[in-house]
Amino acid sequence: MAWNSPKVGILGGGQLGRMLTESANRLNIEVHILDAENAPAKQISAHENHTVGHFNDQEAVQELAKTCDVVTAEIEHVNTHALEAVASQVKIEPSWQAIRIIQNKYDQKRHLSKFNIPMADYAELVENTPEELAKIGEQLGFPLMLKSKTLAYDGRGNYPVRSKDEILAALEALKERPLYAEKWANFKMELAVMVVKTKDTVLSYPTVETVQEDSICKLVYAPARNVSDTINKKAQELARNAVAAFEGKGVFGVEMFLLEDDSILLCEIASRVHNSGHYTIEGCGLSQFDTHLRAILDLPIPARSVELRQPSIMLNIIGGATPDSHLQVAERALSIPNASIHLYSKGAARPGRKMGHITVTGATMYDAETTIQPLIDTVDEIRA
Ligand code: ATP
Ligand code: MG
Ligand code: MG
């Protein structure tokens, strides 16, 4: 069997699946996507072997598994019982066990605690009552972050509780969801590291700085600005250790908090390629999408290919006030030097929806910052 002949199944065909498909296409690797008809990833992969359906539907997962050699996912909120059911038929990378633990943020923290990964203190809510949260508040202090254990993304599932007066509002906002509370992390910067777990090693991309607005990632600076080499290395090591605690191969995204005293806490792990790693397409020899495919197919990944070639800044294009706001940002970017535009072809924009991103590289970080500033101004103008 030729090195590029295994068929790769992907649960989910959104922008991450689409960028994985872009990488696969360049190696003549066939990807089979499970998602709705004409999902962004399917649009760039013309063959008859895709599956129409939802990544939570057991039958659809079974149908997909029949057509491929290895199954992976672009999202952690998949039906891991469906994956478990096909595990004897097809390789699943990373393992369904890893995805199952990671998709529940409370289970993820309990698991990582066993491996001595530093994290903000946390406590489980069992009854979701005001009395229970008040008691936890006494223990963790205010403010604290109330979080849904499951189905969290883009901060939807988080509620900052500034004082005990906000307990009722917080429980109302997250009602009917399984909850835990987290001690507030007074960070001076948010960091992220993309980690690649292969059959025999754990590699890390450089430490980047992420900026979220309304809990959605807005900007990524690679490398993190004004961060010492020691911290850069320490964050990469923490990220590698955290990912090593899970079974299976592929790329994982690790989010961290850098505190005032330069200590680092893990925020959360994603068992997949990640928004904070999009800069690797232009910034590194191999992108996170390239290395994910190579890792799950046991193909070589030269360590130098995950080093940064040039300072890079990634700006998300998020749906704004009008249905074509995102196109205005992309249009402006057409005239910016060294700006690589990625539109996801998701159809109609909604406020807050990730529609694309732009990466600017520069000889220095200052150069990249100066180049991208007009685009950041445009994004701020069209914000919903
Ligand atoms: P994602 O889209 O990254 O999956 P999510 O919905 O899973 O996001 P988190 O990553 O847990 O949510 O939190 C989102 C953001 O909220 C963080 O990037 C950070 O800015 C803030 N945040 C989360 N936890 C804390 C905390 N304990 N203290 C302070 N801020 C926090
Ligand atoms: Mg998350
Ligand atoms: Mg997060």
C-alpha cells in the first residue's frame, strides 16, 4: 500500500476539516468527510465517498468508518460511543478515550490533575443550587468562573461570577447544564501551544499569545510578544506533558494562562487542530494540518518543520453587523503585503461566527504588527 493511499475519515467538515483537506489534497491523500451536504470541507474534495449526516449520529459514523482506514475529528464534541463502537474496524486518532475525557472539561481537569499539570483550582457542582455555589465561592473566592462541563466553545458555557450577588444570574444563564467552578486566573497574557503526538514522540510548535474578545479568539501573535525564552520553553514543556497524558496520535491545542509572577496554568486542551495554530500555515515549514495528517498516518515529521520561520500574526474574520462585513475585511486584506487570506465558504455570516482568517508575516514582529494594523482597525469598525 502506498504511503498516501490510506483513506482518512473526518468527523466534521467545517473550516478545520476544510484546512485539513487542503493539506491532504497536496499529498494526494483522500479524505472522507462526515457532515451535511456541501459542508466547507466537502466543497474542495470532489469524490463520491463522503458521508452525509451528523458527527453525533451513530449510524452515520458507522457508515463513514466503513469507507476509511483511519478516522479523526475536527471537533471534540462528537459521539465517542459511536467511535467506540467502530474502534475494532478502523483506527481512531486520537483515541476515543482521549476525546471522551477532553470533551468534558471537568473530567479533563481531573485527569490532568493526576499528571501534576498546574491548573486553576476548581470544584464540581452536583446540585446546581445557589447554596452550593455560594459555598464553593467561599472556598475559591470571587470572582470565579462558572463553566459548563460539556459542549463549551467560544466562551459559550462560561459565566464570570464577580460576587455572590451574581450567583442567581450565573445559574440561570447556565441552567440545565452540568457545571463546575474555577478559581479566577489573574493572567497577564493568554498563551497557546500546538502539540503533535506521533507514534513515538511529542513535538511542540512555539508558544503563541492569544487575544480573545468576548471570549472569542481575535488575534494570535507568534511568537508570544515580550515573553522570555525561558517562558516560551516552559509553556511548550507544560503543553507537551499535558498532551502526553492522553492516548492517541495527532495535533492537540493547549491553552494556558501566564500569571503576573510568570507561573503558567493550563486553561484547557482541545483534541484537534485549533484556531490558535492557523498561523502555522504561513509561519512554519509544516502547518498544524500537515502535521496532524502525518501524525495519524505515521509519516515523518522533521522536528525543524514545526519551528517558526517568521514572526506571524493571525486575525480572525468574524461575522459582523451586516451579512457581508467579513468580505469587507478580506477586501481590505487584498492590498496588504504578505497577508494570506483564508475564507471558509460557510455561507451566510452571523454575528460572532468565524468566517475566515488572515495571517500576516513579517521580518520582525514590529513589521508584522505595523502591516496588520489597518486590518485590525477595519475589524473593529465592522464589529456587530
Ligand atoms: P474555546 O472556544 O477555546 O474552546 P471555551 O468555551 O472552552 O473556549 P475556555 O477556553 O475555558 O472556554 O475559556 C474562554 C476564555 O475565558 C479564556 O480564553 C479566558 O479568556 C477566559 N477564562 C476561562 N477560564 C478562566 C479563569 N479561570 N479565569 C479567568 N479567565 C478565564
Ligand atoms: Mg474549549
Ligand atoms: Mg478555550
